[in-house]
Amino acid sequence: MIKDHLLLRYLEEQSFVDMFMDGHIRLNSLDFFLGEHDEPTKDGQIDVWEGLACPIDAQSIEDCKPLKGYRYCNLLCCNRLNYFQNEIGIVWSMNMEMANFGDYVVIIKDPDEFQRRLVSAADERQYKCLCRGVDYSEKYDRSRDVFDKSTRYAYQNEWRAALYRGVTKCEPCELNIGPVDDISEWCYTRELEGHIIRIFSDKDFVSTHDDSLGNVTRSEFSELFLQI
């Protein structure tokens, strides 16, 4: 049996879909997900315990505090739609709660290539970029970083691309990776299941191989923000 995933990017407006499909990828700062703004948000989008700094003797989340440097980390967040291939065919799991994150969804059918394009675009601007899935746990040790979240958010099954730009600014950042219509398609969220059925039936997807991809290691990435 082969376990794999597609990436789903939920969006609220058609104009956001058009920008994404054209390759204009907007990454909010982690400050946004801490709720430090006046913009409307969805349930599950704000987590005041994002980007924690945990002392060596931490026993619980109350012993930790958000690391200031992580506020300047820019993030692109997607949902991983897991699927399994076996002798019978393809079976997948879809969390319907994710529909609350937007009326439109971009289906990224080749996650590896999408990651490569993000990292390449970051390289061109001399940014550090790391792409990987989020780990969910209640462990609070010094290894905790922007790819760790509480188990209460595990239903989101999140994948992230994270940027270090070397600046102390909380503004969003845009990477231009070129049109992604060759590796993605979009649909209305209410029609997602039908599109997934068709994609798997037509084998219109590419198996992933890179669970983590970047121009920096996870430990090196964290160290950059510790120094801010």
C-alpha cells in the first residue's frame, strides 16, 4: 500500500484563485495567524500559541511563550488530502470542516513540483525556504518551531511553506513562481469531491516523493529566527 497526498489551497475570492493560478503566491506573516490584525478570519485560522519558544524545563504550553522572531516568518498554508493506493484502487480521506476556509479551492496535483518552484523562487530572492507538513503534539521542548502545532488543530492536516527573508517586518510577501495550471486546477469547494474522483479516475496526479524540501534544514531555519 502506498500512502500519499495532494495539496488543497482554500481561498475566499475568485480574484485570489486567479492570482494563485497565475503563480502569484501570497504568504502571510506568522503575526497574522497570531491574530495581530483587524482582518476577518475563519474559525481555526488563529492560534495564539503559534511559533513557541519553550524553555528546557517546560512541562506544558503555559511554560512557553511565542518567540518574537517567528512573527517575521512568512507562511503559505495548505491542507493535505491523504490518499492510499492498494490492489483495489485509490482510497482517500477528506475533512469536510476544511470547507469553512473558503468557497474556492486550488487542487495541487503535483506537490513535489509545486515545492520545487517555491524554493527556486525563494532562492532567486535570496530567501530561505522550507516546505513540509505540520507536526501535531503536546510536546513542548526546545525543538518546537513553526512546523509544530497543538493536536487540537490536527484536523487541518496542514502542509506549510515557510520563508525567512532576513527582515523584521510582519507584512505579507509574494513569490512569483509562474503559472501553475500545468500542475493544478481549481473548483468551487462544494464541487471538490467530484473533481477528486475525476482526478484519481483519470490518474491526473503525480505521486509525491519529497516529504520535506527546501534550501535550508529545519534546525538551521529555526536558528535564523532565534537570532532576530
